[in-house]
Amino acid sequence: MQRHYNACALPVRDTFYPSFYPSVEAKDDAPYPRPFHESSTNTLNMFIARSEYDRGINTFSPEGRLFQVEYSLEAIKLGSTAIGVATGEGVILGVEKRVTSTLLETSSVEKIVEIDRHIGCAMSGLQADARSMVEHARVESQNHAFNYAEPLRVESCTQAICDLALRFGEGADGEESIMSRPFGVALLIAGYDEDGPSLYHAEPSGTFYRYDAKAIGSGSEGAQAELQNEFHKSLTLSEAEVMVLKTLKQVMEEKLDSKNVQLASVTKEKGFRIYTDTEMEEVVGRLPTN
């Protein structure tokens, strides 16, 4: 069967298109499928080399990129939205709880967990990966309290989590590799220590930063823009509660209620605590109706 091509439609190239299909010179009597031109060999080799860097865990590409780490950041964008807001009184964490089935017990969906009495975290991404990070942070916190008779600082706890995040692939000499790939989860770590309330964002790359307000997950882009407009340094804890739920309401696909969101706070007086159903209903009731 002969195939005819419009010579004006596409230029003749011996390269891969973004969809990775080769283009070859159009000839009416050419066999189909047509073989690669010899000049396409270099392009094919480049593609194979790109795939090797794509799969490599501990190897930088010629452009200075670690593709597997970049892919782990993309996995976080598929997770539920989580928001943290730091005030002078304490820190508020809020997350969206995606209920995928009417048979699912919503109480079993844990997106906010306690690390120590003065530290907690919200997660977005792969929950199984988050559990490994949280357990590691709990052990570090308890060991510090046992050895030094003082609570672990929030920044030190975040540093311990990020140190674990770097232990993927082959591992360094004398160091056990924890994962064969980067962790596919990001954490918002909230706490209250001798420096006051603080909020940190930890990424799979091992990078962490301190924030006044931060959003992660699928709705993070819109939520972060809203936080930038609404946040101010004089926020009270009560106002932060409403702001977190109001922001979640704008980016959630489902209608917000007390069952599909979760709140937690960290203060000097009460430490870390997750809100009860009654407290959630009270905060949801304070949301503006418009």
C-alpha cells in the first residue's frame, strides 16, 4: 500500500519529535514502516542516554538534573492539599481528606500526625513514604529527649527528616540505603520550641525552608496565591483557623464539611493537638457563607 504525504505540511527532519516518534523522508514508494536513516543513529543514541539518566538515581544528567527527584516532586502534586499557617500564638495545619468510597472510615485517613508533644506534621503525596519519615522523626525526637533531657528543636527535627530523604539509591560508604528511589511525599512540619512557633516545608530532595504560610499538594498553586493575599503578621490563631479552611474550600473539588478536612494546632500551652469533630464543626461554622 502506497502512502502519500504532503511535502509542505512538515519539514523533513531526522530527529525525534516531543512524542519521541521519528520523522523520515517522505517517499511514495518507501516501505512502511520505514527504517531509520543512518543520520538518526546519533539522535537515537542521545535518546537512549537520556533514558539512562532518567532511570538513574545517583547520576546527574548533562544538564545537571536528577530526573527521579523531579518526578518525586510531581507525585506530590497529585496528593491532597495541605496548608500550614504560623502566627504569634502558634501554628495551624489543615489538610483535605479525600474520601474515595462511601464505605471508607474517614477516621482512618490520617493526613496530620503527631511527632512529639510539641511537633506535628501534615503530608501530601505517598502516605506509606510519609509513615517512614514520621517514624524516623519520632525516634530522633525521643532519643534527643532521653540523651539531653530537653525537647528536640523543630529545625533539628526537620533536618533529621531531610537527612533521611537523601538516603536513597546506593547510599554512601558505610551508610545503609533506605529506599531505592526518592521519597514521594512532602511534609509541613509545625512546632513550638524555645524560639517560638515555626513552620517548615520539607521536600523529597532533602531541601527545607521556613515559612509563615505554605501550601502543598494538588491545589497548592491556587492556595499559595490566596495565602499571599490573606496572610499578615498580626494574625491570631482563631483567624488562622478560618483562613486555612477558607483557602482549602476554594481549591477542593468537593464541598467542604467537617468530615473531609482536618485541622491541628501547636501552641505553647497545649502543645500539638488534632481537632475533635466538635471543634471542626465549630470552625466550619465560622466560615463566611459567600
